[in-house]
Amino acid sequence: MQWILLSLASACLLGIYDLLKKSAVRNNAVPPVLLLSVLTAAIIYAPVVLVNSCFYAMVQGTAMELDELGWLNHARLCLKSILVGASWTMAFFALKHLPISIATPIRSTSPFWTIMIAVTAFGESPTWTQWIGMLVLVAAFAVFSTTGRTEGVHFARNGWVALMVAATLLGSISALYDKYLLQTCRLTPITVQAWFSIYLVPVMLPLALRWYLTERQAKPFQWRASIHLLTAALLLADILYFSAVSHPQAMISIISPVRRTSVIIPFVFGIVYLGEKNWRSKAICVGLMLLGVFLVSRQS
């Protein structure tokens, strides 16, 4: 099935994206890394916006065509950029200070938070399968916290763990907001991607300026190719994801957990190449998390 292959390819790219993030922020200043990575995405999408503005007839009816936006939809996309910017900032700082075999599994619990928000804020009723999945995720997280203590990472007291959880929560809110933009506002995926990528630049700029003015001596920045490559990996992963979802036979209940298998790539890399510890107990926790994500993603 083509859509399953597209989902697997997207998951692989997401795993590579996590590795590139770790490479970019390891012993490096986070604010300029964030600014340069979003600048890369903005540079990629700026020609699309320019062509639509000046030469609309060239792209009309093609995959490059953008929706015409009024001020309200521009404001909505600015809000999307603020949500994503806050989530990425927290996640990048947390990833810098946590072992990758701990940070990425926490990030993979986002479907749990999405369901919880849908239940509490929108009054949705999960199926019994989803309730079981959430219980499995909570159990896996509890066991994972015990494993983390052996490496000095106390989940209840570690600020970087709390930051990664907050980043994941904001990411889940952003995912629900995507649904609103795409289904209620009826914006096309490329319109959302293009404009929120451009609006991310001013969102990230203040933090980068603060770093430059007050912290650049104490926290020096080193340019790395991974800063730009991580953006390319994420954009390509999203394109493959949207292509999979748009397939007539695609089932989101399968695509969602398949995408979360991306955690396996950085997890294995952290164990094999970075020498991170306690891989057996972590592997059990990651397996339980993937099982929980699979159950949470089921609709019946």
C-alpha cells in the first residue's frame, strides 16, 4: 500500500530530524540554531509566496497555489507560528540537556496529550481502546521515570523533563489547531506551511537577539550543517505525511502510530553511537509507549 510506505518514509525522516536536532544543539547555543533553522524554511517557501503574489496565473490549479488570505486568516497563521515557536524552543532546550534516548520517547507521547485535550476542552469521548492506550502510556511513562533516575534524571524534579513535556503539550495543541485551520477554515496544507514558516522568523527573532546582546560570549554559537538539514528533513517528512493522508484508502488510525515509530531511530542511535545507558529497560518502555500510541490512535 503506497500510503503505508509514505507513512514509513515520513517516520524515518522524523527520526533523522530528531538526530539532526540533537547534533545541532549539542554543546551549542540554542537561539541562533532555532533562528537559522526557521530561516531555512522561510527561504524555501518565500519564492512560493512571491510567485503567488506576482504571477498567480503560473501556479493557479497546481500544487503550489496558495489560498487568498484576509487579515483574520493571517492572524490565525501567526498564532500557529507562536504555538510552534514556543513548542520548538522548549523542545530544543530540553533536547540539549537530556539524553536523546530519554527526550525523544517523551516527545512521542503527543497523541496522549491530544486525546486528553480533546476530552477536557472539546468534550470528546474516547473509545475503550483509547482509554486502554492512555493507561498504557501512563504506565510506560511511570516506568520510564524510574529508569531515568539511574542516570540522574529525576522526572518529578528535572526542569528539562518538564520543559519537554510542556513542549509536547503545546505540540498537541498545535496539532488540534491544525485540524481547525485545515477543516474549519478550509486552508490548504501548503498555505498553512508556507505562511507559518515565514511568520516563525519574527517569532524566533527576539530570543536570538537577546542571546546576541547578552549571552553570546558565555554561550557561543557554532555553525553546523545539521541546522539547515533538520529543516529540510522536517519539511520533506510533512510533505510525505500529507501525501499519505490524502490517499483515498489511507487510514489515519494507522498513519498516526506508524509516524510515532520515528522514535526508534534516535533511540537506537543514542544507545549504539552515544553509549547511553540502561537500553534494555528503556527499550521496554519505548515498546510500551508505541503500543499505547497505537491504541490511542484507534477509533474503535
